[in-house]
Amino acid sequence: MQNLSAKTVVVIGGTSGIGLALVKAAAQMGAIVYAAGRTQKNLDSARAQCPDQVSFRLADTHDEESLKALFAEVGEIDHLVSAATGAERTIAPFMQQTPEQFAAAFQKFWGYTNVVRAGEPHVKANGSITLVSGSPARKYKVGMSSLSCTGGAVEAFIRALSIEIAPKRINAVSPGLIDTAMWDAFGDNKQQQLAQMTAHIPLQRVGKAEEVANGIIFAMTTNYATGTVIDVEGGALLS
């Protein structure tokens, strides 16, 4: 049975998208939640949507001091999650990207390593760490090479660390096509573009951030799972 009552949960990237959905779900399950984001605007918006038991803090995955300050304040952690996406990512074939554009996608991965390095010492011996990868790690498409490499790095990272930090657990959740603000760049064409992108997905729809949050909670609360990847992608990997 999933139980987060009185558990301390820290969510990096917890002020929007999948991270915010997780913050809300964990709070509803009785957890003591700390949600961290890198902009005051997102913090203020998220705070207005959450109950009082959620504490919001400014922290950046590429600011070591902000991470250290956050974890020092929280103390012992039952579950640490990073859903921070990092810098903007370029969707284009590899040969059409500059080295800088390709490297920018890896800011997500390096941010995760910073979070784990700073946060792991605070995670209880029976606690967990969960990172968010993405279906491009194993579903290859034209224009997605940087995302495939980044997601693959995240998934290799959690497998390697599962041996190093045991009995603490570390897993990844891999979302597919999820309706978040990431796709707002399509503007008025957003829904049309998303509809086209779901054509190959067996479940024939876009996923919800709340559904990915459920997958993360499963990873957090399944005490015999470590070094594994949980897919929440509507069957896209099968197509």
C-alpha cells in the first residue's frame, strides 16, 4: 500500500508540470513536502495551488550553495525527487544543431548529478531518490538525438548509483508525451500538434502530469525496487 503519511518529501522542480503534480499528490497523501524551483514567479503560482503543509524554497540545480542550503534546512529526507528539466532543448537533427545547442540538453543531466551529490547524504537509509528521464531514451526519432542521449544518461546513472548507494534506493520514471507547459511554444496550434503526435501511441491520447506523478509515487513507495525505470508513456515504446 502506498503510504506517505508524515514522510518528508523534497521535490526539485516542484513548482510546475510533473513536479507540481507530484507535490500536490504527495501532500494529499499526508507527506511533509518541500518544493523547490528556480524562479519566484513559479514559486508564487505553485504556492497558491497547494495546501499549507507544502513549503516552497528557491533552489537551482546548477547552484550548489542553494541546494546545500535547502537540504541543510530540511534535514533527514524520506524521498528525494528531481523533475527539473534544465535549459531549453533544441528539437532538430544532430547535424543541424550547434555543439552548444546539443550540449544544452545535458544541463538536465548535470543538474540531476548536482541534486544527488548534495541531497543523497540527507536521504534516510530506507529512503529513495527518483529522477525523471523520458521516452526518447529508448524511443528514437529524427530530431530527438539530444533528448535520447540525455535520457539515456539519466537511466544509466540511476543503475550505476543503485549499486553504490544501497540500501538507499534510486529509480527513474520515464514519461512519454505529456501535456505540460513545455508544449506551449506551439501557441494556438498546440492541441493540433499534440493530436498529430499521439497518432502512433496505442492509448491514442496525450498523458497527464498527474499520471506521471502516480508513477513517481509508485517508485517512491515500492521498497523492493531500485535501479529500475518505470515507463509512463501510453505504450509509445511499443509502436
